[in-house]
Amino acid sequence: MRNRRSMIRWVSDLAGPFRVPSRAFAAHMAILGALTTSLAGICSAQAAPRVVTQLPDGWHFFQGDPEGAETLDLDDAAWQVVSLPHDWAIAGPFDRDAKAAGENGFLPSGVAWYRKRLTQTPQPGRRYFIEFDGIMERSGVWVNGRHVGYRPMGYIGQRYDITRHLRTDGPNIIAVRADTSAAPSSRWYTGSGIYRHVRLIETSDVHIPQGGAYVRATMITESQATIAVSTDIHNAAADATGVTVELVVTGPDGREVARTITPVMSVAAGRTVAVPAEAALANPRRWDIGDPALYRAAIRVLGADGTVLDNEDVRFGVREARFDPATGFWLNGRNFKLKGVALHHDGGAVGAAVPLAVWRQRLTALKGQGVNAIRTAHNVPSPEFLDLTDELGLIVMDELFDQWNVAKTPEDYHLFFGDWHKRDTLDMVRRDRNHPSIMLWSAGNEIHDTAYPVQAKAALRSILDIVHAADPSRPVTMALFRPNVTKDYDNGLADMLDVVGQNYRENELIAASRQNPKRSIVGTENAHNRSNWVPVRDYAPFSGMFLWTGVDYLGEANRSGWPNIQSPSGLLDRTGRQKISGMERESWWSERPVVHVIRNADPAAAGPATDGAGGPNQPVLPTMIAVATPKPKVALFDDWTPDDPGPHDETIEVYSNCRQVEALLNGRSLGTLPINQDASPRRWSVRYVPGEVRAVCRDAGVVDVSDNLRTAGKPVRIDLRADESLVGSNFDDMTYVRARVVDAKGVTVPSATHRLHFAVRGAGSLIATDNASSVDHTPFPSHERAVLDGVAVALVRGAGAGRFTVTATAAGLKSGAVELRSEK
């Protein structure tokens, strides 16, 4: 009776809250009549909505390429049992002679197989799809020994219809081959294996194909928004089928705000049709960086008798974004700069199989520093990453490729671009186009085809046509590389783009804007120096910039070479800890008062020293060190514990957006300095004495905004603190437990080199350890980790409901412990 009652409610609602175009009224009345006469038979019909089964567990894994690994009868009992997502390469070892070398962080590559037995028994009239969010790379998929698909790109999602290969009378075996042996194939750490989520999707023969539901706002005012929904419906049955599409929209508070139903439409056997619908939302709440409001569109495909054939829920946002050639970026009527960072896809110690909790910690920390935009460099991100940017209110440039037809590494995607870029582009855009956080598509990064303009323009036109057809709501850019060398601004290539993007050389992009004022412009990749930010800040048409990078990442270490395993170019290190570069950037980008004090040991930064006795400071006028040549990173320290403990000259450097900042040494004022016109650091030069350095914001109305450094004594104990006290037990759950070697007063000892041993007791497990070092070759799964600058971390996860304790021990130190709660 439940189906009958819901159908009666659905029929009666036709006369009420459905919002349908008046021209369709007669058709709706015909539907109403047909449904009313057939209600008696509907009660026995069973609704068959979509069933999605996640497949994380029970996979058998073998690193190697055994004969017959895809066959149904292979005995895989001796293979390792793993859970997905799984990046087998991150376990190491680090090897100077690794085939992919520094590009891949000197970590291994090769072929691996995964096999899983499905427990589902296929039913007649149902379709079954296996969907992978990412397999690295050159992957093949088999079902019961039958090959069902191949994909060369490791970053793209892929779905295969496996219905005809499934058996009703025996086991059903999924086999996957993942191959990174042709290395290097990217210029950064790729990971290896099935490193993203996998699921089995069961639908009716009549169903919504992958990426087939598209929701966008076509008109927005303060009082109303019009939502256009296009739903692709594919009929895999033997006969034509009549369908309707029901749309129910719920607002950010979970309450229904709109409902529509389309007229009956016939879908021929083997064909796909697009069914349009519209809904009006009263008083729409807009998605914004400060209020990332999300709506939900529940789409149901109904048969002629009202049974549910398929359904899909789509989250979306109502927002109005544009790039203006004269004034830059606008969101919901507000003009502001994109303060962005580029991010590679690895999660540090977890490799390419990144729990969502890692991204949540990183993105939250970046947003706290004033970052409002993310560039996915240089590949398709995971779906849950974009879900998170939607939730956090971060603007996204979603990027497709790092190369087209011309190689950057011998085995990269250029080998496949001609055959696969159209499908890969369409699949990415259709999958991601409902995310409100995405404001801009990027067709590629530093594409070397531009040296051959005819070839480059043909490739770009191919990509643009696909993107614009699949998503007419967003502009397309690309990260041009030295466009003045390849004449992109003169030969027409740059002007094919909706928004012209250029990496670095901000003044060149400004010149291109002035050359053609119709060009919208954005800095797609930019350095950390003040000289890179000021032109963007001060030139109104400049939409914003994306720093290289937001977080330190594994790989791309060929320039520095062994023993370096990473590129340390982030505002955060691999563990999500703010770096000194992040402190400085926060003082430029944050909209709240910020004060960070550090020790600058570069002699060039010093002015006349004071004695610390409280007299006014007499420094030379602060210079733009970050504007000229970058300061050596070794000259900046987040401590007041120099190697020389005796009297000598030191420079206190403060990053702050406060109008007035006072510095104090052991409670005695060193004077107050105003903000510099270019917001470069304020400095006080002093004769070093141990104790405490403090910097305080002295702006009117600002209270308790300060930072301090204290001199460390001898190491005594280990202090442990967890980012989160409650931890889930699924793959996407984890937290960082941060260890510090401290003195008797709790001050971190930066010179400590102790090797910590981490252990977990109770309902929890250790995932990995890390210290953010560029040269530490200890495998990440190790329970032991040396501290760097006095700190290290353990990554832990729950293991069912209960409590667990994380401990850290080291020779000569009092151990540390922290208790956490785990939930299922």
C-alpha cells in the first residue's frame, strides 16, 4: 500500500505545488487521467529506483602481472586483501634508481591487479554498471574474464555497463589491471592502483546515464530564480517506453521549495533523449564564499504506470558569476579578487588515495589564510573533492590536461590525446558541471602545442566546442606559457579563450589586456613574491591569481634531484601545517586582523640594533625583500632559539595587516611601526637575549591579536594533540595527531632530532607518519618518524565504536599520549 499511497499523493499534487509551464497544462491533465484509471494496478507494481553499492572491501591485490589474472577461474586466495581506495606505491621504498625518478618522488611504479567477487545476483530488466573515480593508469577492466573497457588517463572517472557479462548461476568476478610501468607519465607523484572510490550502480533498463542530469540557474533576481534541468534518459530495453520526469527541489534547510513533472515522452529502444524541465525558486539563497548554500534536485524517471525506473539526486547552488574585461571577477553582484592556490592531487603521507578528512583540514586551513579559490592542477579531481569545495565556499578552476599532442615526459598523455581527449573532456564536464564552486574550466596547462599555432588552435577548438556544448554556463581558460614567445596574443589563439589565462609574468598579461581591452584576464599560476601579487591587486581588470602552490606536494623533484622527494612550494607543508610563506600570505589576503612574528637571520634584513631596553626602535625603512629576489627560506625561523645562544644581532620580522604593530622583547617595547604602503614586513633589529618576543596589533578596537616566540630549553617530553577528538572508521575519516618535542615549559625545541615511535591501542589504527621533510626516506606507513624542527605527525583512523589512545615515545623523553573517540 505504501506505493499506492505515494502515487495518490503524487497525482493529487498535480493540481497544487507543481510549477509547470502553462503550455503543458493539457498534457498534464492527460497524464492525470491515465494515471487515475490505472491506480488499481499500480499498488502491485514495485518501485525500482537506483541502487548504489559502494565497493571498498574484499579486493584481492597482486603487485605484478601474472598470466590469466583476468580469468574467472584464477585462484587469488594467496593475494593480499586490501580496501579501496588504495595507492600501493606510497608504501615505497624510496629509490634513487626508481624508473619515474624525481618526477614521481623516487617512489615505485609498475603493474598491479585487483580482483573482487560480487555478491549481487543480476535480475531481469535491470542494468548494472561498475564505476571507478580513478585508476592510475592505462587501466583495463574485466568481468568474468570478458574485457569491458580500457582507459589510458589515470585521473578520469569511468563507468562500464557490465550487465551482459554477469552470471545468475555462479560467481561474478571483477578484475582490474592498473599500469604505471610506462613512467614517468606525469611531472608529479601520480600514485598507483585503484586510488579513488568504486561503486556498483543498479538501474532499470530505462535510466539516466553517467553525467546525464544537468541543473543550472538561468535567471536570478532577489525574489526568484529559474532553474533549468536537463535529464538524459537512455532506453536499453527492447521496446519503446513512455516516461515522465518528476523534479523535487529542496532548499538549504531541507524543505521542499519546488516541484514539477514533465509530459509523457516516448523513448525509443536503444536511444537517448534529453528531457527539459524548469522550476521557479522564490527568494533564492545564493551560493557564495561566505554562505555556500546548497540546494538539492531529486530527479525521478517514472514509467507510464508511475513506477520509478531510475532516480538521481543532484546538489547545486544558485549563484551569478562572471568575468568582466574592465573590472575582473564578479560573484552575486560583488567584485573581488580571486586569491587562489593550485593543488596537486596527492595527500602527502597517504599518497594519491586521499581521505576526505585530509582535504578538509587543508582546505579549511587555506581558507583561514584568506584563500578563496582553488585550481586543480593539472588534472581532473575526485568527485568528493568538489563536493567539499561546494560545502566550504571555495571557487574552483577545474583543469583538464597538462599536455595535448606535444610531450612533456616521454610516456605522458600526449600519446593518447588525439584518440581520447574528446571523450575525456566530455566525461569530465558532464560529471562536474553541477558543482556551484566551479567558476571556470581550464583546457590545459603550459601546453607545448602553442609552438605550432595551427595544431594548437585545432586542438583548442575541439575542446572548446565540447565544453561549451555540455556546459554553456561557464567560461573556459587555459594556462598560457610564455605567450609572447609563441605569439599567442598576436596569432588569435589567446582570443579563442573566454578568459585569457597566463602563468607568471603578470605585467605581460596586463600588457595583453591593455592591447585588447575586450580580454578578460586571470593569473592561472603565480609565484609567492610580493611583486607577483601587487600587479594583480592594483590592476582592476585582473580577476585574480593562483599561487604555485597551496600545499607542498610529492614529486616534481627532478630539478633538485635526489635525495629530495617533493616540491616544497606550498603555503602549508604536507601535514597541513602553516609555513612561514603562509603566514606572510595571510597578512596580505586575510580580511581579519593578522599578526605573525618570526626571526629573520638574513644579515641583509637587519637595521641598527636596539638593546631591548624599551626605547623606540630605529630600523632602516623596511625594504621589499619579497619583491626583489626571494629570501632564502633557511633565513626565516618560527622560533626565538638561534644556534648561537650568546649576544648577537637578530631581526624580528612581523607579517601583519594591522595599521599599527608593536614589538616587545621580554615585555619591553621595541616601538610601534605603521603598515608599509606595500604591506611588506615590519622589522626590528635587536641584540639577542633569550626569553620572549611578542608582536601586538595596536589598531583601535582590535583586542587580543598577537603572536609570540619563546626561547626553548632542553628537550624534556613529547606533547601530543589531535586535530579532532572524534574520528570515524571509514576510509574518508582520519585525523592528524601532532607531536612536539618540548622543554619543561612546553616550548617546542626546534633543534630536536629525536626519533619518535607512535602506537595506537584500542578502537583505532595508524595510517601513516610524517614530518614534512623533503629528504626523509622513511616509508610513510612506518610507526617511527624523526621530528623535523621539533615536530612530527601520526595519521590515525577509528576502528569501530569505542575509544583509543595514541602514544609517542622516544629515548630520553617523557612519552606523550592523547585519547580519542572512534565512531563507526
